[in-house]
Amino acid sequence: MQSKVKCALFFAVGGGGDVASAAMLALATRRLGVKAYVASVAWERFTVDPVPGPIRLAEIIGGRQLGERSMLVNGDARALRGGREVVFQAVNASKALREPIAVVDLDGGVSGVVKGLQEVLSYYGCDHLVSVDVGGDILATGFEDELWSPLADFVGLVATAELGGVVAVHSPGADGELSQEYILKRVALVAKKGGYLWARGVTIEDVEALRHMLSFIESEASKATLLAYAGLHGFAELREGSRKTFVSPLNLLTVFLNAKVVADLNPVAEVLKAAKDLEHARRSLNILGIFTELDLEEEVYRLIQSGAEITGEVLIDIKHKFRKEVSKG
């Protein structure tokens, strides 16, 4: 973290579990004498919350509203979803850190995330925004065959670019979507356009902090850092076996990039900027033939309600069928 920064907000942009690595980076920044806070979206995997889509602020019980699109939660907060209470990962992060975590509402699309982040930045008095994505799918174009979950990443990316923030790609390839090699190619392209800022490797203090966070937080992707630190060099399965990730020393790395340059290289950024809310953003991507995590969750929820078992093969089949239907128009 650059010395001129007075206060940094580390925003877990892609999903609930990314908050573990965002917290790790925030704690590392604090050790440098810079104020740092943690924020997150509230969107859980179906194994935690089977109801499709992100958690809305109105569904959160026990939070403290900061503004129209943001809220503070502590370890006592819950979300009421589909008639059941859900403990989402920002709540678990609050338990681990013993401090409130800010939640930014995704439902309003790019403009809503911008507003929510502005509210949180103002509340903490932060002058620096770092949006953390574990794995690096935030660098995708949207049209990669391996991509599963572009919606939250892309909406968060465009919002971060609007606010002049930084993208922090931690543990390249860790989520089992895009390969490490492909992520590095995208980083190289960003660097070619002048968007590379700096990089850092995890320290023993980071590893201890992340291990502590993951004793509270559910995040398969963030565990890749611990596996790499322990010396694994090989494949590990994720998501009920529907994906696998190659673990290597690269999973110990965080690359910091100019969000505007990353967004300028994203061919659907302008489409998302024009979307009035998250549903509009999803439909806009669908029209372009892009499969999103919301499409997956809606089909998984339908199958769960019918009593079906959700296996890795089922998840892969859902993705293939969706793409087949899109190709037919």
C-alpha cells in the first residue's frame, strides 16, 4: 500500500467468501500504519443460501443502515431468505475481526454499488478503494468457456472504475474458473495499457490472519493460498467437483491494477453501466450469450425444490444447457 494513502477500504467484490482475503489485505495494510476497513457484497453459494441472487439490505436483520445502498453488520446479524435465517460471510468476517463489516447492496446494479461504496467510503473517511477478487475472473471478457460467475465481478469492476479505485487480484486461478496462465495473460494486457500498479506476496502474518479468517468464513477459493503456502503444486477440486484449480506459488500473490484500465478492456462494461439494476444487467449479459451465477442459481433452486441432488455433473449440465439455448436465440 502506497504511503500517501490515509485510509483504504478493501471491498470483497465477487462473492461472500472473498471477504476472507479482503480482510487479510486490510490487516496487512494496518500493519503498515494505514487505516483500513472491510466491505463486501452479500451473495452466498447455494449450499449456504439456496435462494437465488444476492441478499438485499431489506432482508438483513440486525444491521445498521449507513445509507440507501449500504449497511454495517456485526456477528449477530442474519438474513431472512425463503423463510429461513442465513448467516452470510460478512457476518462471519465480523465475528473473526471483532468489528463491523460494511455490506454494499448489489441489487441496484452498477449505480447502486457506486452509491453504496460512496456511502461506506464517506462513513470511514477513506480516500482509497481496493476491490478484491480472489481468482481473477474480474479480468475476464465474459465470453470465456470456463467462466461461471461474471455478474457480481463485472458490476463491481465497473463501479470501482467509476470511483477511481484499484482492483486487487488475489491468488490467480484460485476459484477454478479461468486458468492461472489466462489470468497472467490478462494481467499482461492490463500492464501493456499502463494499468499495472504493484504486486505483493503473502507473509507469515498474512497466512496466520487468513487461517484465522477461514476458521469462521466459508471460502473454497481463499483456501488455495493456504494450500500453496503448505507447498501444494497440483490440482484441487472445487464446487462439488464441477471445477478444479491448479495450486502453485502464484496463489501466494496479489496483483494490484488500475480499475479503469481493466474496465476499458472489458467489452461489456458499457452495457453494464447502462443497466438500471442487477436484473437488467443479468439480462443484458444473457442477450450477449453470457452465462451468469444468477442463471445457475435459479436452475439449482428449481431442482432443489423438486428434490434433486445437486452434484458437480448437474452444475456442468446446467451451464451447457444454458449456452445451448442461448446459441439457438
